[in-house]
Amino acid sequence: MRAILQAFGMALAVALAWPAGAHGQSNIDEGLRTGSPVEGLDASHTRRSFTDLKGKQGLIVAFGKSADWCPICQRRLVELNQAAPQLRAQGYGLAGVTYDDPDKLASFTQRRAISYPLLADSSGAISGAYGAAEPGDSKLHAHDTGDRPALLIIGPDGVIRGSLKEKDLAKQGVMEALMAMVEAMEASPVKAQ
């Protein structure tokens, strides 16, 4: 099974992981290929930035509408929580970004024992900058269209290394898709240009 996952992961990495400036980033703002605007208040009202969220290998960011009322988002955030220890062991930080305010994120974090930071993006600035939603518009999001980034892997240098779109996640489970991409990236790291 691991060999099948690795083979699939390699194919997925070719399609999804790219160096800065390469094709395939049509939904991602040109200015975000280096540096990262991942910064916001977490569930404890603490300002968190890319620098303190990332691990040695970088940061995995999951985008969602709401941890308060969106069942798709809630399910994804809980699934990612199950993988958080493994991702940390592999050197990745993990963060969720939703339109919720910090108090709603605190409630969800406590109810579901979420072990990674969830960031409030009430203005839509983070989601909009990465193309996960229209800036400031919580009505149009990744799982509404299928072609917007739902998960990003950002390298430690701030360069986007990989993206999973909602339509990619519909074909297989969130964790299977993410872990296959992470394993493939580790087996064949992409160098930034």
C-alpha cells in the first residue's frame, strides 16, 4: 500500500508542486510567490505570523469558510488535527484560516480539541490573497467552485510549494491527498528559482 501511495504521490507532486514562477498558479497572486501574508489572530486573540507558524519544512495552510457553521470545513479541520502530530514530526507547521472571529474559533478549538492554530480572517485578506476566495467575499470559497486552493504548502522561505484544490480533495480523502503530496515533496524536493 505504501508503494502505491508513493507512486501516486510522485505523480501528484509533479502536477501540484512547482518552483516559484512556474506555471499552474493562476489563482495565486503573483506577489505571493515569495513571502507570505499568513498572519492573523488565533483562537486566544494572539497575533500569529508565518514566522512563528512555520516548521522547519514550512507551513501547511487549510482554508475554510467557518469552523462554526460549515460542516465541510469542520470535517476538514478535524481530519487535519488527526494528522497534526505526524506533520509536526515531518517538520511542517499547520494552520487553519476561516472567516470566523477568534471567539468562535476558540469554541470550536475547545469542543474538538484542535491542536494547531486556527486564524481569524474576517476580512478575507488571507484567503483572498491566496485565491481561496474572492477578497472580502465569504460567499465564494474553495468548496463552492472546486478550482480554488483549499490547502497550500508554503516552504520555509515563504514560496508556495504545492496546492490542493477542492476538486483534488473530492477525488480522495483530505489526508490521503495531503500526505501523498508531502511524501512526494520530501522524496523529490522542488528548489525555488
